[in-house]
Amino acid sequence: MQLEAQKKELEKREKELEKRKAQNESERRKIYNEKKMNMKATIEQKKADENVLRLAEDQRREKENLHKRIIELERKLDAKQALELEIERMRGALQVMKHMGENGDMDMKIKMDEIQEELKEKEEELDDLEALNQALVVKERKSNDELQEARKELISYFKGRSGRAFIAVKQMGDLDTKPFQKAMKRKYSEEEANEKALEWCSLWEQNLTDSSWHPFKVITDKGNCKEIIDEEDERLKDLQNEYGDEVYMAVTDALKEMNEYNPSGRYVVSELWNFKEGRKATLREGVEDILKQWRLHKRKRT
């Protein structure tokens, strides 16, 4: 009986060892797979970090190049204007000398020939300068297009970030629904107020995109023409009278944003926004924010 009991005990321990061995093997495979996934994630993160740094460097370099081209263009434009004035002066002098040289004075004729030759050289120089200016304008336009593309890339990168962040994407012309909800709660029950708020927001979102409705007027400010909200517009006056100033401001703010950022299309557009200062963010601010987040993420990993 004792031997039988020992045999069963040994068999039991053997099974436990086999089970533990299987568990250890499973754990080993799990650790191996986790290490493999971690390594893959590290490589992917490194690639993402490199892309962010490359984007930042590209933006900095492109901005510097554009600034240099603008300075060069302004310098060439000043030179072109000075050259045009010089040519006009020489043409005037040549006309005067032609009248004075009608008596056959040889010295006068020699002087006229010299001025004509110099005038010809100046006109050729002006042609070359105009060609150079045109080339610079084309380059500047191309650089602006590239910067716009870079801005689109940044907007795409920042989409989904919370508005609590300093730099994020703002939907320009998007209607703030909170004032509508507050206004409806003053007039209706809780349940009915929510339905009415949705109904009125939907109606005013349609009004905002109605290109046939133009609630603006043109004024002159310090010699410059600009468009402002027409406070006498009937739709807006009715809205303000019925639902108050907050709803009116929500609609007019959305209108102003649409008119500034997309006047031809009258629909909501995405813009890179500095929420701390309440204005459009610069490319530099966007790139610096990406780098800041990248450094924080890098420190956490290390």
C-alpha cells in the first residue's frame, strides 16, 4: 500500500512538473512576442520621430528661403524702378540734344551717339531685369504653394487634438450650439429644449451656407474697404429679438469666420489655430508644438 501511494505521489508530481513546464514555455513565448512587438513599436516610433524632425527642418528651411526670395524680389524691383527712371531721364536728355544739335555741331552729335548707345544698354539691362523679376515671381508663387501644402499637412497632423491644447485645429464657421441650448431651455422643457436646439441649429447651419444670403455691408476704414456684419439684416434682427444676444453672436461669429476664411464657398474649413491667443497659428508655432510633444514623448520613453 505504501509503495502504491508513493507511486501515485510521484505521478502527481510528474504531472505538475509537466504542467509547470508547459506554463513556462507559454510564458516564454508570450515574453518573446511582447519583446518582438515592443521592438517593432520602437522602430515605428523612431520612424515617426524622424518624420517629425524632417518636417520641422523642411518648414524652417522653406521659410528662410521664401524670406530670402522676397527680399531679393524687393531689391530687384527697386533696381528695376530706378533703371526705368534712368532710361526716362536719358530719353529726355536725348530729345533735348536732338533739338540743340540741328545746327550740325559735331561735338553734340558725338555726345548724342554716346547717349543713344548707353540708352540701348540700359534698355537691354531692363529687359534682363524684367525677365529675372518674372522668374522670381514664379519661384515665390511656387514657394507659397509649397507652404500651403505644408500647412495642410500640419492641419492633418493636428486633427483630433483637443481644443484645450494651445495649438489645434479649429473649424472656421462652425456654429456653437451651446447658446441655442441655453436659449431653448428658457422657453421649453428639458426634453423639448434639446429637440428645438437641434432643429434651430440645423436651420441656421443651412442659412450660413446659403450663398444667396449676404448679411454684410462694405465700409471704409482708414482708407481701406472692408466687409462687416449688416446689423439691419432682417434674418439676424429677427433671430436676436427672439433668442437673444448669445445666439446672435454665435451666428455672426460663424458668419465672420466663413467670410474671412472661405467667402466664395461659404462652408466650414479647417484651420490651424492658436487657442491660447485666439488667432490663426503660424507654421512655426505648429512645428514647434510638434517638436515639444515629441521631446516630452521621448523623455517618457527613456
